[in-house]
Amino acid sequence: MIRIAIVDDHAIVRAGLRQFFADQVDFFVAAEAANGREAIDIVRQGEIDVMVMDISMPDQSGVDALAAIKARAPDLPVLILSGFAEEHYATTLLRQGASGYLNKDCDPQEIVRAIRTVYRGRKYISAGVAERLADGLSGDSDKPPHELLSERELQVFLRLAKGETVGHMAESMSLSIKTISTYRTRVMEKMALASNSDLTYYALKNGLIQ
């Protein structure tokens, strides 16, 4: 049996996935969570084989949680199931340790295939993501600026874009205000932006936040 954890802040989504997975003879939903912090608690218990996680959640987003999960359990497959289209996050999150990325509009059977694939220790990459990854082999010149950010820089960028203060970020990420400010400066430089409102506009324009 593949023991699965479902992480999504919408109860109806979790219920729908749980019911669908119940029809698969080799699937067992072992845990559920509504945010990134709860997802990390599940990982601490160490009783799952695959985590299926959204990235847009309250408290701690899936982007933040992925880094913490991979630090604690580097071999645990994390399949991202997101409302954002693949071109927004897929290549970035795959580079940061996700085992696969699917849009919630995908065929349900594709989720099944993806879970079985990542459970076997392989990456699940759709045709569209494979094409984007292949394009990336030619260099960084055609990449959107946010795909050039490091894992931590992306976390800081998204939090700033949502209006979070440097002080709150420092506290929630267990980093100093000086460190967060340094990351903010790097993000601004890499993305050639001048203010937090510029970051928010960029994120909204590119579908990175809702």
C-alpha cells in the first residue's frame, strides 16, 4: 500500500481526493493537513510514503513547507497539486526538491499515475514541464526573473508580494531581520525591481499569487 498524506486548505478538495484514492487498491490515505505547518507535523511522524500538497495555503504555504519537509525528510516524495498553471511554478519547485507538479485541472488518472511514479523514486514531469525544462538547458536568458531566485529568495519574494513585513517574516522563518533584509535586497537586484509594490504587481501579473 502507498500511504498518502493530502495537504490542502480546502476541506472539499481533501474529501474529493480521499474518496477518489479510496477506489485505488494500492492507495491508503494515512494523513491530512490544512496548511504547511500541519504538513511538517505529519512528516515528523514518518508514517507516509507520498505527500500530495497544494502550494497556496494560509499560515505556511506549500513553497515554504517544501523546503522544511525536504530538510527533514529528503527522500520523501512530494507531489505538488496546485491551482496555478504549470508554467508558474513547476520548474522552480522541481529544482527545489518536489517530485512532481500537477495542475488541479488535470485528469484524475494523471494524479494516480504521478503518485505511483514518485513512489518508485522517480520524478513525474508532464509534457509541458518537460518542454520548459528542456528550454532551460539552453541557458537562463529566456527564463522569467523569479525562476532565477534561490529557494530562500523565492520564499521571501512571495511573502513580500503578499504584504508580509520583514519583522513578521524573520520571526516566522526563525531568521534575523538583517538576514531577511539581505534576501530582500538580493530579490530586488535579481528581478530589477525597486519596491515591495513592484514585487506584488509582478507576482499578480505572472499569476504567482491570488
